[in-house]
Amino acid sequence: MKRSLLFIFFIIGMVVYAQTKVSGIVLDEEGEPVAYANVLFKNTTEGTITDEDGRFYLESEENYTVLSVSFIGYTTEEVELRQRVTYNLEVILKEGEQLDEVVVYVGKQSKKNNPAIDILKKIWANKRINGLKKFRQYQYDKYEKIEFDLNTIDSALMKSKMFRGLEFIFADLDTSRITGKTYLPLFLNETFSQVYGDNEMNLEKEEVRGSKNSGFSNNQAIIGFVDDLYSDYNIYDNYIKLVDKSFTSPLSQTGINTYNYVLADSAYIDNKWCYHIIYYPRRKNELTFKGDFWVNDTTYAVKKIDLEVTKSANINWVKEIYIQQEFEVVNDSVFLLKRDYLMSDFSFSKKEKSKGVYGKRTTVYDHYKFENPRPEEFYKSVSDPYDPSIFQRDSIFWKNNRLESLNKDEQGIYTLLDTLKTVPKFKTYYNLVSVLGSGYIEIDKWNLDIGDIYSTFGFNDAEGIRLRGGARTYFGQNDPWRLEGYMAYGFDDHKFKHGFSAKWLLDRKSRLIISGGNRRDIEQLGINLTATNDVLGRSVASSAVFTVGNNNRLTNINLSTLALEVEPFTNLRFRFGGSFRTLSSALPEAFSLDYVDPGAPTGISSEIRQFDLITTLIYTPGKRTIGYGVERRDVNDNYSTLLLNYTKGTQGFLKSDFNYEKIQFSYSQPWQIGGFGRLFSSVEIGKTFGAVPLGLLNVVPGNQTLFSIFNTFPNLDFYEFVTDTYVSAHFEHNFNGRLFSRIPLLRKLNLREIVGLRGVWGELSDENIALSSPTNIPLVAPDDKIYWEYSLGVGNIFKIFRIDFNFRGNYLDNPDARPFSVTGTFGFNF
């Protein structure tokens, strides 16, 4: 009996752990790699295609013994797999005919007689009546897990000084089924939610029922980072947005000009007859995928699709991106998304052996229900996503609602991270990464952050060398209140400066916040059309180490603010407040803010005292945030911003100098122009009613720094144009390398083209000119014609640098006019 029981356990163990893994390279008879060859386990639909170098990795939970390798123009090769794991396999394809039963399309020949494209056209015709669009109302359960893993673990890494004392974390390692690399799980987040939708009202809402994190209390920032990178996508759309780039979908109506399609096979999948189509890009260096999909022969709904970003795609810091979607057949005509798997391999290098981090997102959908109408109020009522009970679900809840079981490595992450947090060396690494990412040094025992470290050093003509240090309270990212301040010292003017801010969240539901503060510092006010009310911020022009010409038009500012802010509806904010400021020149011999003041002993005043009442409306449709404290973090950047600002200057109160009114409106919007890149646009208009001196007028933002700063004019000096009425527009388009990818000598450099166009028109009344007439700056507005500039830029130089060549369109007769300038900027962009 014991032997029989042992035998049964042995058989069960063999079944549970049966697995086939195979990797290798496909070559032709000349020894050249065969890119995009089809690699399948024989008589199955489980497979992959080779990359540009002919390499592949394939894994299955089943036990297979034969591998089938094929490509158009070559005979099919069948390779016997003598063991469960076979690495570094070399497959030679011989020239010959293949798939005699179908007509196939190869290369860049005519598209007219390609059956794969005929099928593709039928997919387009049916895509709007497939899936959830077939129903008036729908609901389903959604389970999502996000995971980060350290990959390409080898013995050298395990024995390195970095992991000395941390060897226990390598006790359990697994191998990626996509790349075949060994990896170590480091982070896991699970979320279960229920989604409701109404296609007639075009409304949808998602209610989170449970959320569980491994690791650290601040890991909502990691989740937000992943959500921003992997925004929701639809394979039927023309473009799929990943890591801030738009990739042409293989199901796109523009795909014919982007991809090669091959009808490779047909077979039954879940009792539905499906066509198998392989696709791969026509050109290198474009934002494209390679892979295959299976499509039903009657509904032309996709049953399964694999998408892998090509290695030559113009994208930084990402070695691989892989997507797999599987659809469930509900009845004869309904295909619904069942599982969505996305994996990215983040790495500094795209070399095969380079180490990196996997970012993985798995989403499972189940329990679909239809035709259950709900009132519009149901969709507009939003539950509290930060209800503490959501984050305290027990094991029974997760057992019942986890739509996909965790594997043994994922189960071990919770224990591993709890252990790691107790290891001093790991805490040191974590703190170092945290400092570089946030700019603040955490002092946990005082609940204080020191920083930010990136504002420590500066230089300008008034202060000379400037040093700054600051701190803020920080108990956690959801703090209901925050205090923050800084001190600075200039070694030329021998003066201390300071800034202090306090914020308090009075009501979480309406986002009612009271804030206030004071700043006494030196500022370059000619960098913005809107007056600053930030008691902590400082423009880059105020501390630029290198500038074009003299950076001496600086202002002493003593600013105090008090404001109340509320968000009655999502992304719609109202702010009511007041500010009191005193303004004077920081370098009177070079720059004057003097104005005519009959009440002054000399008839001239050099200091402006002004109290303003300010009402602001800010609308940011589509903006997503995380956190519920007084400060939240944005998780996307593809939303528009509409701002309406009304300022009422009150004379006499606190000895304020001027009565005036000012109204300003701005609209900014990023536009994803399909495969042609991204356009950033902004439009701003404003008008001041009443007589005010230079310090309260609207200065057209020049830029004398060497940095490229959006919404400024790099060929204008500070205060070159001054207005009381203005209209301004800025446009900047990044083609993301679409043009350079077609130039052979530039293709491999992965450079990106940026073009810019900007203009401003404004006028200045005679009354305002006369009020500030003693100034040594000529008060001129671009009222004769629109002042405009254009720029041509090259980005992604060494992956981190961008350079812009800026040209002035007119007003070349202005004193010291700069017809040309070169600016640049550094940044880590995908």
C-alpha cells in the first residue's frame, strides 16, 4: 500500500512539474540569422517567432518532444527535443517551398493577392461590433497583479560585494517563460475590482474592492509609475500607447504600410476555427511589434495575440516589451478579453547579457454579466478608493477573489520583503534610490525629509554663489498636513533668504485645503507671464550658472500668501486667496523698478507694495492621481489643463499701492499624433485693467539661460517685451525618430527630431508706459506684428541629451536682438 501511494505521489509530481523549455537560434544555410521565423511545439498553437538576430525562447507547462520551425521560402524543420530543458539549440533552415495550400505574401511586394490582408480588412469591418460593444450594459470582475523582478541573475552577481550578506534572497529563483532569463521577484501588488459600464450613456466606473502590497509603505509611487507606463490599451485601436510612445498596432488600418503579414496556418482553438497570421515590421527603428495572432473565421474576432516590441525600435532603457492577450469564447459570436499579460525588461543596455528589471502586469477578467441597466447617478457616485478596509482584506477574501493563483515565487515575495526590510544593507540601498528619485534625504526617527538636494547650489549676478538647504515634515505620502521651508545665503550680497509653507487638508472628500506661507528671496520675474505665488519655488533663470548676456534684471521679493482650495468635482479645483508682496530691484544700478509716485518725497518710488485678491479655476480632465493626503502624485501626463485666473489689486489695504484688475486664461494640451509622435501645445491670453508699473505688468518670458524651457522665447532677453494685453501660443512636436529612421546613416543612432513654433502679440497702454517712464528698460510691446520664433532640435543624443537650434523670426532691429541661439537639456526619457 505504501509503495502504491508513493508511486501515485511520484506520478502527480511528474505531472505538476512537467515543463518544456527551449531556446536557440535559427540560421539559413549560409549561417545568417533568420528573423521572424515561426517556432512552434508540433501540432499546437503554442509558439513564438525569432527576433531580428534569429534568437528565440519558448516555454510551456506541458511536456513536448518535437519543435517545428518554419519561414516563408524555407522548408519546415522538425527538431526532436530529447530532454525537458534544451538551451542554445541551433536550427538550420533550407531553401524550399512551404505552405503550398495557401498563397502567401512575402517582403515588400504587391499587397493585392495577400490572403492575410484580406482577413485583416474583415477584422477592421467587424471590430466595432465585437466584445463589450455588442451589449448595452456590462459588468465584470477584474484582478490585476503588478510585479517587479531583478533579472539575469548569474553566479558573478550572487557573489558580488553588492549582495554580500544578502545571499539568502537567491535561494529560490525562477526562469522567465518569455526570455529564458533567471529572475528574482522583488515587489508585488494585487488589486481586485468590479467594473460597470453602459454603452448607451458611454459611462464606466471601476470600484476597487481589495488591494494588497508587498514591500514598503511608499510603494503606491511604484504602482503609479507602472500605471503611467502601461496605460490601458485596445489592440483594435490604430495605436497602442506604451512607455509614453505610440506603437502602431498590427490590427491598425495603417498596418499595411507598417507590417508584413503572412497567413501561416489555420486550426481549431476552443472549438472555433481560426486563421494564424504572422506579422513583422517592414522597416527598422520604428515603433512597431513583431508576433502573431489567431482570428476566428466567421466573426473575425481575435482569439489570441502576441506582440513583442522589436529590438530596433527607437526606445530607451527598455530592452524588451512583450504583450499577450487571450480571449474567451462566450457563445458562437462573442469573444471577450480573458487575460492580458504585459512584461517589460528595463535595462541600461540592449545587449543580450545585460542585467535589468522586469516590470510585469497581469490582468484577468471574469464573471461577465450583461443587460443590467443602472441609473446615471450610479456611475457618477464614486466610492472611497482609500477606504482602510480595502487594504486590510484577509486571506479568505483573496482566496475567493484571486482570479489567477500566485505561483510559488509570487507567494514568497511577501515573506522575502518582510525579511529584507530588517537587513541594514538593503535599507541603505533602498534609501539611496529613494534620495535620487525624490531629491530628499529621509530622517525616519524625526519624520523629516532634508532637501531637496537638487536646489543646493546656484549662481546669479546679484547673489554670486548661492547655497540653499531645506526640510519638510514627512510621516507618509498620505499626510493630512505638511510643513516645508528653506534657508539660502548669497556670498556676494551677504544676505540670508528664506521660504516657508504650510498646508492642511481639512476635508478629504472635497479636497478642502488651507495653505499659506512667506518667501523673502531674489527672483527672475521675467520668466513667466503669470505672477508667481509660490512661496517655495524658484525659476531656473534665477540660479542659472551660465547665461547669455547679463542676468542682472533680478527682483527682491517678499511674498506672503493665504489660500483656500476645494475640488467639488474630480479634476475641477477652485482656489480663493490673497497675497501681499513687496518688489524692488536687486541690482538698482543695472535694473530699475522705479515708478511715478506723486506722494513720495522725490516723486519717484523704488518699491512696490501690493495686496491682491486672487480667484483661480483649474480644470484637468483625464488627470489621474494616487494618494489622498494634502499632496498627491500624478500618474499620467496626457491630460489637458485649463486655467482661469482673476486678480483684484486693492489700494490702501496694508498700504497697498494700486487698484487694478487682471484676467488670464491658459490652455495646454499634449497630443498623441498616432505614429508621428507627440505635440505639446499651449495658448495663453490676458489683460490688465488699470494703471500699474513694470513690476505688475506681464513680461513676455524671455530665456537667457542655456536650457530649453517650454513656454519661453529663447531668443528674447528678460524684459525685452512688456505688455498689459497679450496673446501667446507655443507648439513643440517630437517626431520620436520617425524621420531619422529612414536615413541609413542616422538610423542606428536612434535620434529624435523636434520642431518648435511660438509667437506672441501684445500691447502696452501709454498710461502704463508713462507710469514707469523713469526705468532704464525701454517698455516695448510686440504690437506692430506678432513676434515669432522657430526651432529645430535633435533629441536622444547619447540617450540623455537634447539640443535645440532657435531662430528669431522678426523684430531683428531691436537693440542687442539675438537672431540665433542654442539651448539644450538633459533628461531620462523612454
